[in-house]
Amino acid sequence: MIEKKQKVEANERAVLVGLVQLEQTYEQVDEYLDELAFLAETAGAIAVKRFTQKLKHPDSRTFVGKGKLEEIKNYVQGKNIDLLIFDDELTGSQILNIEKELKVVTIDRSDLILDIFARRARTAQAKVQVELAQYQYLLPRLKGMWKHLERQGGGIGTRGPGETEIETDRRIVKDKISLLRKKLSDIDRQAFTQRKDRGEFIRVALVGYTNVGKSTLMTVLSKSEVFAENKLFATLDTTTRKVVFENTPFLLSDTVGFIRKLPHHLVESFKSTLDEVREADLLLHVVDISHPQYEEQINVVNKTLQELNVADKPVIIVFNKMDRYEEKNIDEWVEDSVRQEILRELYERWDNNSQGNCIFVSATERENLEGLRNVVLEKVRKLYQVRYPYKTNFYY
């Protein structure tokens, strides 16, 4: 019988593995492994070593080549390594082959993300969504992960005549998926009713890559406490607050962060949570401009928004953590006029790229938050004129 249990324990020592494929560079993959290390840390593990290999295609048997696997094996022996984490999805048979060779628990990026989501889930809806995603991840991997395929059995209750144990498990998982989908459908109906009952308000949703400061912005804009910390996926359940700027009310929602290689079944499971994004009238796309890969993160979010069919919604790009950007990119001894010129070029570049729909702030340092409020207020009022014109007299 299959078991679902927590994959990562606190303070486990982990080794990270990444492949440099096709047009990728070692530098890119190293940055991806930085993110994987942060994911591991969020789950409670400590990344102590990383291995990379350049391959056109992953090895069908062990993902990395024979020589690299031997190199990893030589390292993990006698080093008290608890966990091997691969940056790409592994098949069930690859996991089984690697574990057989290295005698170390092996998981992939998707499994790690699911583990974090399982820890972060608080509401009944989030818990069901995560469990559904876990079983959907498990189903195609059952065959490769099963160690007793040759064992046949007839049985009472759980197994039909001549049914193999793998078939039994596959049937159990499929039944569980059906049950969870029904459960989620019932919760979704309730959530939809609740959203409908919110009245005729303009809806604004905070979207963005994970750990860019959405929850901190939510706190300062709505003046209410929202859970925020420097870890990936700190927000899992959507939080919605009623906000009033100069007598103009609107609903502001903080949503789950996106990430590179977000497992497809996870996006599918969290469709209802992402309904807040689909039903929003305005999106605030929050970006951590101090991150070295912030442009790639913007592309990941834009691609996810396209997959959700919401790319045509009005968007304001909120470049957050400007204080850190200046610390990292502008030397303190630079003259103020030079500093202003560097910032002016940055502002102009993104003003052109976003067609004037961007603003630069620092949520933690409370920099330019008044400017952000004014931009949001102007957009919200325009949206009221279009959506609910009869209300505009009350909101000015």
C-alpha cells in the first residue's frame, strides 16, 4: 500500500543536482540551484553540496550520466547525507534506480514544492488542493517506484482476483483523486458564493513570483496584519481585504506566488485559489527588482498569467525592494547626480516597456507608497466608471 508522508525533515543535509541542457549556461543553472537551495531551506533542509552536468538530454535510467552518478556516490558516502534533490522532474524508475545506487532518499523539485505546500496549507481548501496535487504527482510514478511488481495476489476487500499490488495502488490513488476532486468542487462552490456575496466592488489582486514582498505590500496597503516572512510560498491561502483610499473602496487579494517550473498538477489543483486572479479587475504584478534574475521572474509570471487566460487584464508592475536594488547596484561613493542618472535610465526603460504602467517602491522602507496608492486609486476609479458608473458619484 502506498503511503504519503513528509519528504523533508528539519535540518536534513541535502545534495542538489542540476543538468545544463541545450541552450542553458552553467551560470544559469547555478542560479536555478540557488533557488532550489532556498526551497530546501524553506522545507527545513540544509544544502551542503551541489553537482551540475552538461547533457543534451537527461539519462533515461538515472537522469545524470554514469560517471556523474559515481561522482555523487563517492561524495555522499560517509558524509551523513540524508537527501538528494534534483532540479528537474524525475520518473518513478529514475528515483528507484538512483536510490538503489546511492542508498539516499531522492526527490525532485516538484516533490519538494509539494512538500512545502503541504506544510503551508492552513484552510480546508488549501489542504485538499495540496493532497490532490500530491496524488496526481504520485499516479504516473507508481510503477517505477513499486518494488514488488511480480507479487500477485487475490484478496478480500482491497484487491480483486489476480490483481497485482501495483494495480491495487493505482486503483486506490485514482479513487482518492476522484474523491478529492469532488470535495474540492464542493469547497469551490462555497468559495464562489462567498466571492459573489462581496458586492459590487472593484477587485485588485497582488500577483508575482514567490518571495517578492506581496504580503508585505498587502499589509502596508490594507493596514492589516498578513503572514509574511523571507521564505518561499509564505502565502498559500488567498487573503482578501476591503481597502478604502480617499472614500473609494475596493477589494485587495494576496495570492500564492508563482515560481519557475511550477508543477502543472499543482497549478491545476490550485485553480480555485487562482480564481481570485481570474476574477480581478486589476492586477498588481509585484517584482523584486533587487533579485539578479528579476527579468526572468517577470517572464515566468507573465507566462503563468497567459496559462490562466488573464494576460489581457490591466496590470501595474510594482517594482519592490528598491532600497536593496540601490545597495546592490549603486556604489555608496557615487555622486548623487550619477546615482539619479542611473535610476532615471531604469525608470525610463521600464516606463516604456510597461507603457507607463509601473512604479518603484520599497514596502519595508515605506518608500513611494503614497505614489503607489495614487496610481492604484486612479486605476480603480477609472474601472468603477466602466464597471459600475452609477457608483462613481459616491466614490469621489
